[in-house]
Amino acid sequence: MPFPPLFTCDRLHWRLFERYKIVAPYSITGNALMMNILTLCSSLSLLLVLALIRTNRLRSTRPLPPGPKGLPLIGSLLEIPSRLLFLKLVEWSNQSGPLISYKVLGQVIVVVSSAKAAGDILDRLSAKTSDRPRYIKAEYLTHNMDFGFVNRGAFWRTQRRAAHESLNVRAAKDFQLVQNEESRMLVEGLLLHPEIDIAKHIYRHSSSVAWRVIYGHEALKLEVDEPGLPSDSFFAPLLLAAVPGGSIVDILPFLHPLISRSKFIRRYSDEWYERASAFFVKAHVAPQVEGMPSLSAKLKELGEKIGMSGDEDCGWLGGTLYIAAQDTTATSLKWFLIAMLLHPQAAAAVRRQLDQVVGNRFPTFEDMDNLSHIHAIIKEVLRWRPPTPTGVPHAASEDIMYDKYLIPKGAILIANSWSIGRDPSMYPDGETFDPSRFLDEQGDIKPSSPDSHDNYPVFGHGRRICVGKTLAINTLLIAVARLLWAFEFEPVRDEHGQLLPDPMKFRDNGLTVWPAEFQIRLVPRFPDLLDRLDVSPEEG
Ligand code: HEM
């Protein structure tokens, strides 16, 4: 059965199908096929008319920010890579400046690549720039239950407030107990099980912190997965769907009526939703470890007072946080290890401070005020290799005049945190990994620059700023301090010499970008390391 005309084997078809792994509608036959062709053709014509109207409307006002011209009507569709969008955005920003725009089928996408522009547009104008673009594929997957992907409205506000109640700077202190225990387990696991891939240790650690903080259950084990716990790859479709152009239905929204009516095409998303929903709700309602603080426990206690009483709402709030937390934290730790392999002098500088401040005992949260180098190294890792280099896109809810440009209502706004972290006015020589850029002459952390969010531009902006920022930083602080204290990191060698990772080799996981697989050898710094880890959770 041939494809409908739209899907003939041209470059566009190949790119779309190669990227989105769309199942060709081979099963559509006869009249149904004719109807679908007609629907598609009429929808396409409608879309082209809309694109023309939009283009003309914009031409009559101020210009859009500069950027690639693209082709008539389809804009830059063919220039957008199917993977690692951020590399293309960085290239265009380097050519055209800190505020650029491009179009895909009439949709305007504005990319913000300097700290000042991000501060002006995404922070100070956040009343107009904190919506999310519509993510149709994510809607199929989550049924609009993930508040990170929905527009501002009553549901977003209630969920965001409940998340903030449990994760703000003060509340996050309650979870240091979990972070202590988990970072100790990470070191112990790496020491006792060097045969297990380091990525698996890290994945267990970051997932387990999130799992315990959110649902209050026992720690996740390295070997035995929690029954029914979705693997990291399970969440990948959602992370992919949240990148602009990350799904075919978001590029060609006229397919939505067709897809939404076809149970056959939607069945994967529907099954995904059922499985995710069952898992999150079960995790929320199951009894928690007694006395353990957790988001679920708080929701059960406060319930209706904060408008969060239904198990589905509560389960999905936990699920939203779990998805947002585990992969971003694990990705940061992987980039940290790569940075340490490539820059052993930076690791040595931190260890000198660790040896002075904590000596032979296990570092604790109480040491953190005296460990400026640990803070600096985390800021630098997240600046140098932001785990979410294109952030989570915002949308403009009104026309905005910025500088001499128009950012039209409905434009998708991308905070290009890769380039913001290389903004020469704040981070000169941005390609170089140099944690000392954050330290003053006394070795203390320097006051942060304006619009830098405490030199953590990677956590986003405005009303949408990452709600788990403090939790994430605390998880990283204690894990990084303990890893550097416990081990020397060495590259693995083969007959040709050292196998050093290539920091420009990436694995695209949608919103997060991982380093390509790498190998590392961890050498304990103390012969009796295992005994030194034996601390009570309160001390630890
Ligand atoms: C290093 C780790 C992390 C990074 C780099 C990161 C980064 C981000 C970014 C860039 C955004 C989008 C902000 C914006 O739209 O301007 C975001 C949003 C979000 N983050 Fe994180 N995040 C991390 C850890 C966490 C953790 C640990 C949690 C939860 C426990 C979390 C929960 C969320 C949620 C729920 C949102 C959506 C907020 C909303 O739309 O209102 N994140 N994060």
C-alpha cells in the first residue's frame, strides 16, 4: 500500500520518519485511506494559509530577531537536525547574536543565548513568558498530568505550589538524611562492585534519591529493580517529546485530529500513560517507611488544605518530579566524572581542600560551608556541560518588543543554557573547564553575577524555574564531595595508552544530553575506605 502523497519518499519524509519512528499507516485502506488523504491535504492547505497570514502579520510590524532565513513556508524545517538540536542553536547564535529566531512551518522560535537577554525576557518579563508551548505528543503520553509541560492555569498552580512546599530551601534540608545515606551507598557500591558499570551505580543513586524523597520508600537496589519500576528508557519518549520539533505531530499539528481519533496510532501513548499512571499512583498510596519525610507523606498530611487530595493528582505530582529529577541529576554526575578525568588538576585542587577541612573522615553536609571548591566544581560542571542544554521551552503569551525586535505572541522561547554558560561578559574563555572562575583570591565563592541565578543558569527562568533546584544542588554537593574524597579517578588504559572520553561526544536523550559511554577506574584513596564509610545516618 503506497503512502499518502505527503509521505512520499522525499527528504522531508525520510527525516520525519527516521526521527520520529512513526509507524507508517499501512493498515489504512480503501475509503478510509481516501478520507485520510483528503483530510491531510485540506489540513495542509489550511496550515499553509495560516503560515502565510502569520508571516504577513509579522512583516507589517517590527522585525523578528535575526537568524537563518529558511525556505518559504516550511522555514528551517530541513535545517533542524534530528538529534542534538542545541548544537545547531549554538552555531546559529554564534553567527547571529544572543537573540535569534527561526521559523518552522510558520511557528516562530526565539533562542535566547546571553545572560542579560535571558534575564530581561525570561525573568523580568516572566508574566508574559512563562507559558509552555503546546506539546501534543506529551499530551498523548501524560494526558496533561505532568505540570512541567502544561500551560499556566489552575492545575499548574496547585501542583507547582505543592511541589514548592516540599522542596524549597528550608524543606529540602529534611532530605539531607536521604542524600547522606544515598551518597554513602554510592561510594560503597562503587567500592564493592567495580564490575558493575558506573552509569548503573549513578542511575541507581539519582533515581533512589528521587524515589525516597518523593514517595518515602526504601532505597532502590543496584541489582534488583523495584518490581514494576520503569527503566530510564521508559521515560525517554516524554523527554524527546518536550524538545521543540521533537515529535511529528508537534511539527504538523494538523495530524492531531487524525491521531486523536485513531486508537491504533495512539495505542503506544495510551499504554504508556496507563503504565506510568498505575506506577505513580501505586508508589504514592503504598505505605511509606515510618518517620521518613517525603513529598507523599506531606501530601497525605496536608491533602485538601493545599488542594491536593486525589490519588491520581498526588501520584502524578510525584511522577512529574521523579521524571524531572533522576535523569538530570544522573547526567550531571556523569559529566562531573568526565570533567575530572580530563582535568585532574581541578580534582587535585578540590582534594587539597577536602584533606585540609575533613582529613580522613567522611565529608558531611556540615562541612559544606568550608568546602568552596566543591561548590565551585558543581557550578562549573553544570555551566560547562549543562544536562539540559536547551532548557524546557517557554512560550510568549503576548507580543513583546525587545530591543528593536518583535517576539510575537505564541513564539516558542528557548533558553540556550549552553551559550548562556559561555556568555563572555560573565564566563570568559567559556570552553575551558575552570572551577576557579567562581573563587576569589581567598578561595571563597565569589558573589554571583547579575542574571546568573547564583551562577546556576542551567535551572531555567522566571515562574518556571526548576522547582527541584535546591534538592538537586544538595544531592550533587554531598555526592561529589564524597566521591572526590574517597577515590582517585583514573582513565582506563589499553595497549595504545589512556582511553580518555571525548567531551564532544553526546547521547541525545531529548531534554537531557548525556555524555557518550565512557570508562573510568576508581582507586580508593584509603586502604580502609570501607570502615571509614561506617557512619550513622545522623552523622553521615
Ligand atoms: C541537575 C539537576 C537538574 C537540572 C539541570 C534541572 C533543570 C531544569 C530546567 C532547565 C527546567 C526548566 C525551567 C524553565 O522552564 O525555565 C526545570 C524544570 C523543572 N524541574 Fe528541574 N532540573 C534538575 C533537577 C530537578 C529535580 C531534582 C527536580 C525535582 C525533585 C526537578 C523538577 C523540575 C520540575 C517539576 C520542573 C518543571 C517546573 C514548571 O514547569 O513549573 N528538577 N528543571
